[in-house]
Amino acid sequence: MKKTDFAKIDRVGEAEETVRAICDGSVDAFVVQDGAGHRVYTLEGADLPYNVLVERMQQGAAILDTHGIIIYCNLSLAQLMGVDHDSLIGIPLQRFLNSDDQVLFQKVWRETLTGPRDAEMSVRRADGTQVSTNFSFRLLTQDKSSTGVLITDLTGQKQQAELTGHIQRMQDEERRRIARDLHDSVGQLLAALSMNIARVAGESHKLSPDVAKLVTENASLVNQISNEIRTTSHLLHPPLLDEAGLPAALRWYTDGFAQRSNIQTTLDIPQQFQRLSPEMEIAIFRVVQECLTNIHRHAGSSSCSIKIVRDADRLRIEVEDSGRGIPKSKQLTLVSSGGVGLRGMQERIRQLGGTLEIKSSPNGTVIAATLPVPRDINLSMSKNEGVA
């Protein structure tokens, strides 16, 4: 392959901006418009011509002019739209979106003038079906005459997310059932056993000293077993979460965690905390539970804190420790390929439209989850405040 002659580019600044975009992995080449039409350039040392690279992409790729008209696209985009490749050239890309997403498209496209933008929109295929996709916009030229767009089909991700959500709901229901069975069946059996032992202990004077001592020890063991089962049952699904809400459940859990782990634990949560949906409350509880479990197992921290802040539009949960932190080599892959617990946290938060952030240093780690607060909950808060 011939090396690209960057001297052909009129402005050095444009070349530098384009190289940075290519190094970021957002684009593999750029288009320059001149008297001869649109020319496509690739980086020096590229293994394949630009058109080969783009045509092999599974993502839909297009280049738009200043009017949003497609001046170049790959076969993957044509397949995604369900039309012939040649019929896309010269067509406004937003034509394949519904009216609501056309407004969003215009907004995000305009914002691309100040930097790369991403947005989720639904593409309307030629046969009328809707496909959930992610649009990634980036300017390709310094004069802002060409915009590159990558369009990713999210169907598989959506299906995977729905499956994950379904599995998590099944797990939560199973935990609730096991917790109820432990309390109602095993708990009742232990209560009956405790009463029987109490009756025997009442006549311990008829027994030998050694046997009487065993009766006392058995009573103590049954007491310990009952406490262990009650704790296990509540950890599987704390009844306070259903009965009293998230603050009470978190206070119970953090107090117990501090006693079991000898890690000083503080919880900062607003006193006037309105109830959330059951899905949000269990998700927040599980995130805190998973974070504290990881702190106990891996952080080597003597203290940790949980802080929950809520405003009209969002809820933020921060769990911080003062431990050894996460090695940088592991941080690079932690979010994308973390353990089952971390992936579970991510999926729970993602299902509710939120985000999860991890920041770590040798002085400790902060895990922060941000969730949008549904509008109906906001209205409920306003009404309650008005009554008060």
C-alpha cells in the first residue's frame, strides 16, 4: 500500500485533529473535499485501504456533509437499513429515524461541532421495523464540512440486558423465598427444639451433672443457630427493605457488617428519604452489599463509608474505603471484564438507566452509582412536602 502524503492537506491543524481522532479509534481515515470531489486518506502505515477497513466493519459507517446527507457509507449500514447500498448515497441520514429521534439527531449532530457525541436512537428499516442503535458522531475535518458516524445495532445488547434483568429478578425472588422458608420452617423447628430443651432443663436436677451440663450447652447452641439463621435469612432478603424502606435496611446491614468485620463503617443518608420503587431499593441495597463484601475481602481497609445523595433528578450512591486500592493493570479491565459481583452491580444499575464509576488509588477506592429519579417519584415527593 502507498504511504499517505499528508502534504496534500491544506491545513496542518486539520491533519493533527484527524490523527488524534484516528488514534482514539473513532475513525480510521478522513475525507477532504476539493475541486476533484471527496478524497479519502488513511494513516501512514495502515494495513489496508480505508474502504476495505470500513467495509469489513460490522458497524454501520457513514460520512455526512454539512446538510446531513450521506456522501459515503459501508455495506453494513445498507444492511442495517434494509436497502441497497447505492440508494443511500445522497439521502439525509435522519430520514431513517422517527420524528422524535429526528429532533434528537439534529441536536446531537449540532453538538458534534464542539466535540464527539453519542446518542441512542431507533432506526426505521425499509420494511418498517424499528432497530435500537447507538449513533457515534465525530467531526472529520477542521472546517467542519464532514462528520463521521458509526451506527451500532443494540439488538443483541438489549436482549442480553433483558435476559440479565430477568435472571436477577428471579434470583431476588428466590432469595426472598429461601429467606421466608428459613424463617417460617427452620426457624419454627428451632423454636420448638428450644422449648423442649427448656423443659428438660427444668428437670435437670434429676440428671447427672455431666448430662445437665450438656442440656445447658445444647440450649446455648440452639440459640446460636437461631441467630445465625436469622442473620442469613435477613442477608438474603432483609424484611426491613419491604417493611420500612431502604434507610432502615441499610442501617441494619451496615451495623451488622461493622460488628462482623471489625471495619469502622459510616452511613450518610438523608433522614427524610422517600420510598423508591422496589426495583431501585433492592438494586441500591445489593450494590452496597457487594461493595462492602469486596472491601472486607480485598481492600485491607480499617474503615469505609457509604453516602447517598438525592435531588430532584437523580440519586447518587458512593461507597469509599481507605484500603490498598486496585492495581492499575487491573483497573484497565475491571469495568469491562470484572468479576460476577461487579458485573451484577453494573447490570442492575444499567437496567435502571444509571451509570457505575470506579476510581481507585493506593489510598483507597470509590465506587459511585448514579440513578435517575423517575418523574412520578418527584411528584410524590412534592405532594408529601406540601402536606408537611
